[in-house]
Amino acid sequence: MIEHVKRFKNFLTSERNYSEHTVRAYATDLLEFASFLEKRQAAVGEKLDISGVEEIDIRAYVAWLYRKNSRTSISRKLTSVRSFFEFLLREGVVQNNLAKLVPKPKGEKRLPSFLTVDEIFKLVDTPKKDGVLDFRDRAMLELFYSSGLRVSELVGIKLEDLNLAGSMVKVLGKGGKERVVPLGSKAVEALRLYLQKREELNSRGDYLFLNSRGCGLTSRSVGRIVKKYAVICGVPKNVSPHVLRHTFATHLLGGGADLRAIQEMLGHKSLSTTQRYTHTSIEKIMDVYDKAHPRARLK
């Protein structure tokens, strides 16, 4: 099965243009699945043969996952298995994608975590202006809040993708889909200041955001940078790049932006994904109601 997983990884990279992070996540899930199957087969004195895997084996795997995983994690892992079997079906290794017959657990309904306006302003104003890395960090934070980018999209930006004169940046989203997103004036200003000092990092490539060695930043490094400034400024939340993306969408919707426009800026394939943010508009409506409706004001 390991060889099939290797070929699947190559397929995701070369034909689907998935990011390194995504491919690694798929591989991790599938290696866990393979380990479970190997132990299951060994218990009955048989060797693992992926072509002989049955629906009951996949159901047993999902049941095993329930012991230590959230429903969200189980759903993601099952998605990895389904995609893998779809690849094996295409390759002629299996006759059916039996993983599709196994239902996903119902999703846990969680509202996206986001920062208040005061908190996000405090965060983006935290980096000092003492050196090139401070200017870089300020530009990254402003860009996250200005455009709602995924962290993989931000680290993938190259100099040629940036159009400060037009206040736009081109990014490569999920599935290799390109989109152009607007930049706010504060982000444009922060990026200009950073670009004036960027050469101090002795660039070894054309990625916009570089580390101290002149190489492109990784998603993990950006996550650590965001958390560092959240701690410094005292924001009492678990702040990540994805929280900043949620903050962007939540504040736009709260300000009256059209849901379809937000969908386009976020690069969501389905509008239902964007509709998670409508809870903020409901809260705003209820607040207006309580303050304005005559019956609501009666004590």
C-alpha cells in the first residue's frame, strides 16, 4: 500500500497542484489507515492487500477513529481515504470506491473564532519599526486582515503577483485556482515600507515574504509569528492566520458587505462555506432591534 500512497502523493502534486502541506496531510492520514489495516489483517493471519479491502474494513477504521478524534478530524480522514480510493479506481487497482459507502459523521457546528476590531488593530500595530523583520511582520499582519488570505496563499505570493499601484494581489488558492484580491490602503502602505528594506534579507528567490536567511517563509513560521505578536499585545485568544482570515470575513459582513463578494474574496467554492459568518449579521440585527423596537425597550 505504501507504493500506492507514494503514487497518490505524486498525483496530488503534479495533476491537482495541491500544496506541500495538503499533500503531507493526505499522506499522514493514509499511513494511519494503512497501519490500521495491517494490524487488522495480521490479527487473522493475512497480509494487507489494498485490492481486497472491503467496506466493513473502512467502517471498522472509522469506528476506531472515534476513540480519539473529533468528528471534524474523522470527516477529514475519511475524505483522504475516499480520495485515495478514487485514485486507485482510476488506476485500476480496485473495482469500486467503497469508501464512498461509508457516511461521514455529522459536522460539529462551531462558529468561526475571530478578533474584535480593537483586538485586530492592537495586533497589527504591535510590530515595532526597528528593522526589516519588523516591517515584514507588520506587512504580513496587515495583508491577512486586509485580504483574508489563507496562510498557504500568503507564503506563495511572489513579487510579480503584487500590484501596489492597483491595490491588488494575485494568489494561488485551493486546487491551483488563481484569484485577484484587493488590498486596503494600510496594507499597501505596510507593503511599500517592507519592500524598501526587503533587499537587506539577501533574497535567494522571488517570494514576497522572506526569512532572515533570504528564503521564502513556511506556513508554520508564519503561524509562529502571528502567535508571537498576539502574546506580546495581550490578546487573550488562540490567534492563528486562520483566525485572522475569519476576522476579515466577519468584519466585512458586519460592515454590510455582500455575501457573494466575500465568497469571491475568500476563494470559497461554495456559498454555504461563507455563510458561517452570517451569525455576526444576526447579532447586529438583534442589537439594532433591542435598541430601536418600542416593545424591546419596555422593561
